[in-house]
Amino acid sequence: MNAYAGRKAVITGGTHGMGLAIAKSLIAGGAEVLVTGRNEKNIEEAKAALGVDAHVVRSDAADLVAIDALAKTVEERLGRFDHLFVNAGTAVLEPLQHVTEETYDRQFGINTKGAFFVVQRLVPLINEGGSIVFTSSIADHGGTPAMSVYSGSKAALISFSQVFAAELLPRNIRVNAIGPGFIDTPSMGVPGLSDEEKAGFMALGDEITPMKRHGQVEEAARAALYLAFDATFTTGARLPVDGGLGQGLSYPQQ
Ligand SMILES: NC(=O)c1ccc[n+]([C@@H]2O[C@H](COP(=O)([O-])OP(=O)(O)OC[C@H]3O[C@@H](n4cnc5c(N)ncnc54)[C@H](OP(=O)(O)O)[C@@H]3O)[C@@H](O)[C@H]2O)c1
């Protein structure tokens, strides 16, 4: 019940979806949690969902000034902390010819540049023996059409996680990543989809995923929490949470 008592955690992009599920599990286990988000309505809903003891902070994951301010806020509210979940992310589905500088910069700004600098600015506050978990994606490798920019942004994230894992060995801070496949979240990882587009995206996921279903946010959260807390001899690793989709499995023919 109190598996996380005495631990402190920061989750970027924790106001809904997988980040919120991680925050809920941590709070249920007795941890002190600070989550970030950007949209005011989602921030208010997260406050209601997480309760009065959670710290819910508005901070744009792509903005260096905001990341510096976040570091100050974390220090004021938590002091030093133990676990950082770098989860905020976005995707735009568009083939090569439709990519614009704006959509390129938006995806790399949040998924890659923001992820890099939030670690750089917060890592001095992480206690020895702590951990960092990135939320990458099944698309961080392979060739998924219409996801070139998103895939590149997440592939860079995996590179960061491995180099950070090496650089943080002397401080005994482990760094790992989860690689989600199709997970049922408000955005399915692609904000702005219409209800119809989201249903189609989910149906595609259910069809092509070897386990023939999409994942739940709690399943992604459990994988992230395993890496953060239980995987004490694992660093620089990427754990797929994708129903077998990235493992080249085929569904048995009847
Ligand atoms: N769902 C999937 O199937 C899937 C698959 C693979 C990977 N992923 C990755 O998993 C992570 C979580 O995805 P999700 O599906 O749980 O997403 P989600 O439900 O859309 O939640 C994303 C979270 O990130 C926050 N966020 C987005 N842009 C932000 C910004 N610029 N600054 C601060 N916060 C920001 C959102 O807050 P606001 O609403 O306030 O912006 C929200 O709290 C992402 O990195 C995504 O790329 C998702």
C-alpha cells in the first residue's frame, strides 16, 4: 500500500493520459508528486483527480524559460527528489511532403529539446539512487509512414537516455525508457484527432497489435514504475509496452 512512501517524483505531462496514471499510482503508494501540463482546463481536472496534496504546475515543456522556472518551483516545493518521468510528448501524423517547419519544430521542441533540457536543469536536484524514465514510442525505430518527424524526435530521446545513463552512473541514477505502442489516452499520443480519426487509429492499433487490443494507461504506468523503482540492475534500457507490436510477432493462423 505504501510502496512509495517517502519518495518524491516529478512527471512532465502528468495532467492526463499515461503521465496522470503514473501520478495516481505514485500518490496511492504514498509518494509526493509534482506534475506539469500546459492546458488550464486539464490542469484543473488533474488537481481534482490527484487531490490537494499533489503539486500540479503549469509549465510548457518546450520553453527553456519555463523549464528554468520549473526547476525553481520543484526546489521550492519538493527540495530534492528521487524520480523524474519525462513523459510530455506530442505527434503530428503527416507524410514527408506535408511536414512544415512549424510541425517539425513543435514535435522536436516538446519531445526532444524540452526533454533534454528538463533533465539538464532538474538532474542536480535528483537524489543519489534515484531514476529517470523517458516515455518514448514504438515509433522510435522502424519505418512507420507519416511519422518521420515524430519518430526522429523519439529516436533522439532513446540516444539521450543511453548517454545520460552512462553519465549518471557515478551518481547511481538509473535512466531508462518505455516504448509504448497503441495506448488508450485522450489523445492516443496525437493531439487534435477528431473522434472519428481517433476511433480509426485505435481500430488500426487493435488490428495490427499481436495481442489484438490496445493498451491501458495503467499498463504503461506499471512499466514506467517498474523501471523507476524495481529494476535496480537496469539502466540504459528501453522496455516495450506494445502488445508485441515491435517484436515482429505474428498472430497464429487458425
Ligand atoms: N498514447 C499512445 O498511444 C502513445 C504511444 C506511444 C508514445 N506515446 C507518448 O507517450 C507520452 C504520453 O502520451 P499520452 O498519449 O498519455 O498523451 P496525452 O494524453 O496527450 O498527455 C500528454 C501530456 O503531456 C502534456 N503536454 C503536451 N504538450 C505539453 C507541453 N508543451 N508542455 C507541457 N505539457 C505538455 C499534456 O498536457 P496538456 O493537455 O496541458 O498539453 C498531457 O499532460 C507522450 O510522450 C507520447 O508521445 C503515446
